[in-house]
Amino acid sequence: MAEKEQKGELGEDVEEGAVTTDVPARLDRLPWSRWHWMIVIGLGTVWILDGMEVTVVGNVAGRLSEPNSGLDISAEQVSGLAAALYVAGACSGALFFGWLTDRHGRKKLFMITLAVYLSATAMTALSFESWWFFLFRFLTGFGIGGEYAAINSAVDELIPSKYRGQVDVIINGSFWLGAAGGALLSILMLDENLFPADVGWRLTFALGVVLGLAILLVRRHVPESPRWLFIHGHGAEAEKLVRRAEERTLEDRGGELPPPAGTITIHQRRAVGFGLIARTIFAHYPKRAVLGLALFLGQAFLYNAITFGFGTILITFFDVPSGTTGYFYAVIAAGNFCGPLLLGRLFDTLGRRTMISGTYLLSGVLLFGTSWLFDGGHLSATTLTACWSAVLFFASAGASSAYLTVSEVFPMETRALAIAFFYAVGTAAGGISGPLVFAELTESGVVGDTVLAFQIGAGLMTVAGLVAVALAVPAERRGLEDIAAPLTKSRSGQATNGS
């Protein structure tokens, strides 16, 4: 793209083709206000929908396989094939929409991805044949995969550095609020005294659509990322959005804002090629790439391979009725959400390395202990649920920090696609093969098969924790541009060499 001389937002002339801005520093200095709550509610609440989706499918697997459900489908197909298709769709959607998000902006894409997600969920409720159910499980995943890329990049770019760690971890952990709601909702909807067997599960999906539409209304007011706008040649709009945020913060909090910490000079450009993005992630930041892959592989196998089949384990090994598995799932979902909620602040105070490695290692060790107890026949449905709650208290905070890590340790121009790539690779390895293998293991009714799955998940979490000990980036309370300089910062457009 031809370069032309411009003036920075601060008014001074800079080198040809470059502009100087204090937009990032002004965003990072803002105290917490209602403007930030609007962002959290508008963007973060979609994780509640995702949690509801995954949980509902797991809990209705037994009902869908019954002759009067309205679908000719087996429980193994629901928890195995349908789950794998959902994850495959999420991986595909993350890569597709992640690429578009970095090119066309955060706001356009987080509106589109939610629309895709809601449409596919509505169509799932109308399933009349198994192929229809499988198709729209894939498309539902396609939309949620795009959400992961668009939302995490937008949240990290809009939230001040002082709060970024805890906010990101809690938002990603809110998945489990939806999981708890979905578990309890499935109990109500599967009660044949209230709804016929072929209606209740459909209404469950329909209620998810209603919640999503409410989120869509709030999301319309969430702004585009000023960081993305400035780098892509929309400096005036970025300045306008930041000034509006400052005004609303002062109206809410009063007082005066501290001076911005500094400025950054960049070369504005409309788009960054995929080749440059790939070289940046793997050639300039190889250690961070290894870290991202390890974190995503560990959490993806643990969650996608094991929690998809939690209801099946209760039914197969403990004779828990299919209509009551939701109570147990609600308990482990609560443990999952409490982890990020109570530990989130420590990611900004104790630091990323201590908390990421600690949560991964603790969850891995506790899962090894759970597998030993399960293998020895020492657990009941209640005590297994209690063990899982302890494991997932730490694992949930760790898994949430995986998204935080890859969204803040790579340059701004690569952020959405970096999230998409690591999510897709990690989830494809653990999340597609995991449900297929694990569904067969749990259906076998052999204790040793389920123990093996537990141990694999525990081993991968432990390895990821050890990788974090060595490679985690001390990103707490640092500006994104300080953690990884934008590609457009230097004259050549190349990223600075990093670890």
C-alpha cells in the first residue's frame, strides 16, 4: 500500500507513513466504570450460551435416544458424533472468522458470529432427522468458534491492563454459569409430567435462542476496538471512541484521569497478510507458540473429551436416571465457575506464570487422584461429583487463562487469528478425537477404559503446567503493546524478535 505523510493524534509530525498515538495508553489508564460493564455484559455473556449448549446436549443424550424423542438417534451418537461435529464446527469457525476479524474489525464479526450461532441453535430445535441434528450442531459450533476469536480479542483490547487478567479469566469461566443453568433447565424440560418427550428438549434449545437475542440487543452498543481502528487507518474514529469512553468514565467516577503513560508510533495499513501473521507467531515468537499449544491441548482434552461424557458415566457406572444427571452437572458447573471467580484476581497480582502453571498442575494431580479412586471402586455418584468439582475448580481457571495467554502475547494484528489457530489446533486434537474415543470408552462399561481417559487428560494438563513454569509470559498489568509490539510499529513492518 502506498504510504503518505500523516500527523499523529498528538499533532506532531513523524516519519513518513507513520502516525503517533496515545490511544492504547489512554484506554489502559481508565478506572473501572459502567462503560466497562457494558463491554463485559455485551460480549462476555455469550459464554453462558455456549455453556448452556454443550451441557444441554450432554444431558439430553439419554432422552434423544429414547423411541418417543422424535429423533432416530443413539446416546453414543449424541455424546460422540454430534459432540465431535460441534467441536469440528467450532475449529472451522474460529479459523474462518478469526481471519475475518483481524481484517474487518471486531464489531462486525462479533455481530455476525452471534447471528450464525443463534440461527443454527434455532434450527437444532426443529430437528426431525438425525442428519439435520448433526448438520446444525456443526453450524452451531461454527458460530461459537467465531465468537471465541472475535470476543477475546475485543475484550482484551478494550479492558484496562490493570484488570485484563481477571476480567478475561472470569468471562471465559462464565461458560459454567451457562452449564449450570443448562443442567437445571434440562431437568425441568425432560420432566414428562410437564412436557412431552419430543417437545421438552426442543424448548431447551429455543430458550437459548431467546437469551441470545437479548445479548444481541446489548451487543449493538459495544464499540469497535480503538486499537484495531487506529492501526487500520481509522485514527479519527479511534480518537472519537476513546474520548467518549473517557467522558463516560468521568461522568460515572468523577475526579480527573491520570496522564497517559506514553505514545506509540506505527505505520497504518489496511490489512496484514496471512503469511506475515504465520511468520510472526512461529518464527518470531516460537516459545509463546509452544506455550499456547500446550495450554490448549491440555484443557481441550480434559473438557471436550471428559465433560461431554459426564452424564453417560453417571448412568453407566452408578445407575443415575437420565432425567436427574443435571443435578450432578450443576454441582461441577458451580465448581468450574467458582475457580475463575475466586482465583481470577490473582492472575493480575501473583502473576501469570504462578497462576497458569499452578492451576494446570493442581488440576492434573487431582485428576490422577480421582482416577485412582474411581479405579478402586471407592467413589459413588456423589463423591465422584465432589472430586470433579475440586479438579475443575482449578482446571477452569487454567483453561480460561489459555485464552487470555494467546490473546495478549502476540501482536495486535494477529490477535484474533492467533486465538483461532491455537483454539482450533488444541481443540481438534483433544476435542474431536476425545469425544469419539471417550464416548466408546464410557459406553463399554469397563472401569479401566474410563480410568485411561481420566489419566490421559490428567497427563496432558500436568505437561501443560510444566511448560507454563518455563515459558509463561509475565504479562500482568502490562499494556498489550508492551507485551508484543504491533507489526506496524517498525519501519519494515516486521515483528520484533520475541520469546
